[in-house]
Amino acid sequence: MSIILGIETSCDETAVAVYDSGRKLLLSSVIFSQVKLHEIYGGVVPEIASRSHLEKIDIIIQAALDQANINLNNIDYIAVTNKPGLVGSLLVGMCFAKSIAFAKNKKLIAIDHLQAHIFSSFLKKDNSNNNSIEDVPFPHICLSASGGSTVIYYVKDFNNYEVIGQTIDDAAGEAFDKVAKIIGFGYPGGAKIEQAAKLVDFQDFYNYTRTKNYTKSLDFTFSGLKTAVMYDLVKKDAYNLQSGPVWEKITPELQNKVSSSLLVCIADIFQAKIELALKLYPEAQAVTFVGGVACNNYICDRLNSVTNNLGKKFISPVCKFCADNAAMVAFLGAQKADQNKFSDYYLDVLN
Ligand code: KG4
């Protein structure tokens, strides 16, 4: 029966949300994305990220309180992401959270960003105005794929989950972003790759090599895929190993075909991992798909059908809750408050 303020500043989104655990209702969620500030550099610049958080944090907190129609006195707990992430960015959110907690005598809750993503599946999965919480059955398999990590978890409950597979090199989002850069889509590239692939009906034109054992292990490897795309472009005279992309050869048709082949390849890999995970953990009742890459409708559709065919439920939140947000921080904060898991003012980032 508590009102939780969630604060998320681990990377390039300043996000704040308010969750009412008594009514199981998300009262507000406000996100300021810094993507425009970083895109000219082709990736996130840590110093720019932390400065922008500092400029925006009070405004976003006020906006989230206004949207929830409450003020700081109505808040019971403050949940804040303290790891993992960019140190300067995390420090902004954490210092702000500590200051409010101290000034208003509220309890502080430390949130692990990756753990928050796992339970973002409980946030509403459609764009309706119904802000209530999903019922996600335990145990379940969670595939979490973003720009910085790609992990499969076996989730028994809010406190009890284990990593059963993860990338040994690049993350899936990184593969999308790196290939997007090679073919001239800029940063971040995942959404643009999906749009381009749709134009050619998600066909697999180039059949990029899937690693030999990709159906036999729950671990991922994506760095070879980026190299496979690059060498295929070299064969097509569209990439030079010394000087990079040969722009006059990278036509819209080639961009679409590369995008589509890459997307089908990554979807095939994800599908194989989910099939294997459900074989190894038959007691799992559902599959959840979270993280920025879960914004991809094509991959969601593929995983939805394979999961349903195996008689399990498939759950993936709407895009704004797949990508970085504070609703997942406030929601996980509520679970931790129920278990009396609070932090003191010695809370630090990254530990
Ligand atoms: O979770 P997230 O918002 O942030 C961090 O990784 O911190 O994930 C961002 C990643 C980027 O790599 C982006 O290219 C990818 O998610 N992404 C997508 C799509 N939308 C975003 N990847 C594939 N298809 C999409 N539609």
C-alpha cells in the first residue's frame, strides 16, 4: 500500500515514474530521451549524458508528480537505479534521490537496472489507457536484449532468478547499431533496420552465417555477424576494408536487403534460443521479451508464435517500457519495499 517514485538515469534517458502498489496502478511515467544530443557522435557520449541528466532531472521529477497528481509529501519510497550504467549519469539520479529522501524523510531503495528490465514485463503491454499491471506467471523465461546486454534468465520470482544464457561478445542491439552505421542509417539503428526490412517483406536475401552451435547453447555471439555482413558488402564492392563504406554502392535497395537479412538472422537466433530454453525448462509457463530490441515487432511476432505453439504465454511490454524507463524502477521498488529491502545514505553507484 505505498506510493513509489522511481528514478532512472543510467544511460541516455532521464526517466521518472510514480507507482501505486496498493492499487497496482502506474500513476505516471515521463521519459526525456537524449538521443538527439548523441546521434551526431554515432553513440552515447558519457559527459554529455550526465550534464543533460543534471539539466533535466528536476523538471522530469516535477512532470511525473504533476502527471500523477501528487506532490513529494505523498510519496512513501524513492527507488533509484544505482547500477549498472554510466557512472556520471547514475550519480545524478542517485544524488537527487538521496537528497529528496533526506529532505522529506523517505526511505531509499536501490535498483539494479538489468533486474528492473526483467520485471518490466509486468507493465501494461498495450497502448490503452489502462495502467494496471500484467499478471506474469512464475516460473518464466525472460529474454532481455538491449544495446548493452543480451541475456536469458530463468525467473522463479522477484528475488529468485538466474542467468541461463548470455552474449559472449556484442549485444543484439549493438549488432543492429553497428550494421546500421555501416550501411549509413546512423545511430541508433535498430528501429531503422526494422523499417527498411519491412519494405522488402522481411525476406532473407543473404543468409548470413549463423554460428555452428547456435541451436545447441543458450549463449549468444553477435560480433561475427557484424563481420559477416561487412565481408558480404566487400564482395558486393560496397565496403572497403581500408576506407569503409563505398557510399555510391550502398543503394536503398541494398540497405533494405541487408537490413532484412540481418533482422531475419537475429530473429532465427532468438527463436532457436527460446525453443531450447523451453526444452530445458519445461516447467516455465511463459516467455517474456524485454529491453530496447523488444521494440521490434517482427521479432515479437516470431517469438509470440513459437511460444504459443509450445503452449506457453508470450508477454512483451509496449516499446516505451521495453526501452529504458522509470516505470520498471518504481514497480521493482514496490516489490523490494514489500520485502523491506531498503538502502541507507551510504548507497553508492555500481555496488
Ligand atoms: O534498452 P535500450 O533502450 O537501451 C540501452 O541499451 O541502454 O536499447 C537500445 C537498443 C539499441 O541498440 C537500439 O538499436 C535497439 O535497442 N532497438 C531496436 C529497435 N528499437 C530499438 N532494435 C531492433 N529493432 C527495433 N525496432
